[in-house]
Amino acid sequence: MKVMVLGGGGREHAVVHAFSKSKITTGLHCCPGNPGIAKLAECHAGDPCNPAEMTGLCKKLGIELVFAGPEAPLVAGTADALRDAGILVMGPGASGARLEGSKAFSKQFMKRHGIPTSDFDLCTNLDECKAALSKRSAPFVVKADGLAAGKGAFLPDTFDEAVSICRMMLEEQKLGAAGNLIVVEDYVPGMEMTVLAFTDGKTVRILPSSQDHKRALDGDKGNNTGGMGAYSPVPWVDEKLIKKITDEILTPTVNGLKEDGIPFIGVIYAGIMIKPDGSLSVLEYNVRLGDPEAQVVLPAFGGDFGEVVSACAAGRLADAEWPGAARVALGVVMASGGYPGTFEKGLEITGADEEEENTFVYHAGTKKDAQGKLVTNGGRVLTVVGIADDLKTARDRAYARVAKISFDKCHFRNDIGDKSLKAK
Ligand code: GLY
């Protein structure tokens, strides 16, 4: 099939890489892509959030299957327009994308369908926020309803800090329309994991489990980021837990979407907390693969990615061969100094281009400068992945590869996977 991947980050590089190894792929395109992706696919300038433009581009190229990487094009209705044009798409339409595009919608959806999640209040003014916060104790959880490029969730330690965050959104309008409605919810302690599943609206299939490392610094310290590293599969996630997650979360989600008349073909990302008593709580839904989770889950997956995506997009997921994890992958994000705050761009990157067995360097915030040199162009610059039969070797391979790459002010965590390795 002629395949188009929408997006240009590390996750999309992993998706393009997985398609490049699939026996269904006869042509591989990406919009807009990045310098790493450009080695595997033909990259096209364009705006994935413009449904008409994407439909025109895909029609012109004879694309048969589109994989939507990020959430924004899905919320914008790009998948609807492509499907209307007769193209297979992995990614829900705008109605299904609300599971990620509106935190209020997703909390109400979970409540309506008996899917475990923490209690919450929806607030449209500061008095409502203060009342909702007064019912709870630290750490508080405050979220913007709309999409905020990963910057809309807060865990303030004090009541006053929580109120200032609400004021920043509601009155100072720092997150624009995304912050006009606020979700205040109970904090859930426990162990966090990511479950990525495919659904064609009827069947649900789970990809290998993964764990992200969201804080900027070692030991889960520092600010929340989009993710500083991940590994897959998670050794303590066993069949019993997967069955519980399927029965209590994934199947009710697919059934709930059906009951609500929301068509959904694509990825369900459930951020799950396993509470100290073993019960589950959904922290959030996303309607796409995680980043950096995709960079480890796809190399760990033992199946043919193109085959399972095309079967899912065509509504035939039940027929797809689905073998589960065949390897262990661990990824370390190399970020710009200062991320997730302000950072410099345009710094030369060396050592990222060499090919090495059992490692892979996924590009995210990179670009070629006017002289053709690879330079930094974003907060998360690269995800460096080690692949092996066991977590320790995957970790050692990833960090050995990281040591050969450099750019000024580079920052990465040194403890990706350590908790699971120590627990073992
Ligand atoms: N790594 C978290 C996310 O993709 O949302």
C-alpha cells in the first residue's frame, strides 16, 4: 500500500520506521516529517491540521492508507475528510478525538460508562475552582479542558498555587480557549503505566505495555514534560493485569463509544494508575500513540505493523495476526537544555546519523541548517533506543549510543528503566 504518516516528531519517525519494515508498504510518505524520517520516506510540506489540504495531497500521491501521528489533526477533522475521500485512516474522526481533545468530555464519558477514574468537578470561574479545591487536599490536580500541547495538566502542592494556576488559565487566558473550562480532580497515588490499544470500533487489541518517565530530572524530580524516556514491555505487567485492564477499561471504552454513536477507528491510549490496593484508575485518554512510548512499543512489537494498521483501518482487526512483544526496547530522550521551559535552537548535533545494530535514533526536534548540518530545533531532540532480549541490555545499549551523540546543553535522564530493573 502507499502509506502517508502525518506528523514530524519522534513518534512519527517510529511509525515510519515500522512501516518501512512492513511487507504491505509499497510507498512511504510523511507530512511534514523531519530529517530522520526523510531517510525512510518522502517528506512533504503541509499542514496536517488542514483537512482539505491533506485530502488533496493524499489524492495527488495516490495514498491508500493514512496514519495520523499527533492528536491535533484528528481533533481538526482531518481523518473525517480523508475517509470521506475513500482513503483508509488509522485515527478517529473529530467526534472520537474529543476523548483527548476535551478532558471534561472524557471524564463525563468514563463516569457515564462506569470506567474507573477519579472524582472530578468542572469549573468555569475562580469561585467554582476554589470550592472544588477546598473539597480536596494536596497534591491537587488541575487540568485545562482543551488541548494545550502537553502543557495543560498541573499537580500543584498547595491550595494557593492551585488557585494561581486556575487564575492563569481562566483570567489571564494563558492557554487560550483550552483553559476556559477547568477540571479539578482527586489525586490518584500508585504506579503509572501506558496502555496502547488498536480498535476498529468492534475489536480491541493491546500493544506491548510501556512506561513513560514524565518528569524532567532523575528520580522523578523536576517539571512535567512530554516524556523523557520509556521502555517496553513493562516486566511487572502480566496477563492477569492485561485482562483486568481489557475488561474494566478497554472493552467498556469501545462499547461506550458504540453506545454513544461515536465511530472510532484508531489508537486508544489509556494512561492508567494502578492504585496501592490493586484497583485501576484512568488518568487520561489519548487518541494516538504516546511519544516517547511509540519509539519503544513499536520496536518491541513482534507483528507486522503495516498489516495490523491496515487491517484495523479497514475494520478487520479481528482477523489480524497479533503476536505481542518479541523484544525489549528502552528509549532515552535527549532534550535541549532548559526544556520543558525555554531553550536555544540551532545547535549542531553530532553522532546521530551513524547506523548501529540494536539501536535506533529517532528524530524529533531536529532540522538541517542552510549548510546541511543537523541542528536542534525543539525541546525533545532525539529518542535513542536500545533493543535487546532483556531490559538491562536494552538499557545499556541505549545509553552507550547516547554517549556517542552530542549537542551543546544537551540534557537527558540517567535513570530510564531503573525502577523496574531494581525491582527485578
Ligand atoms: N508521553 C505522553 C504522551 O504521549 O502523551
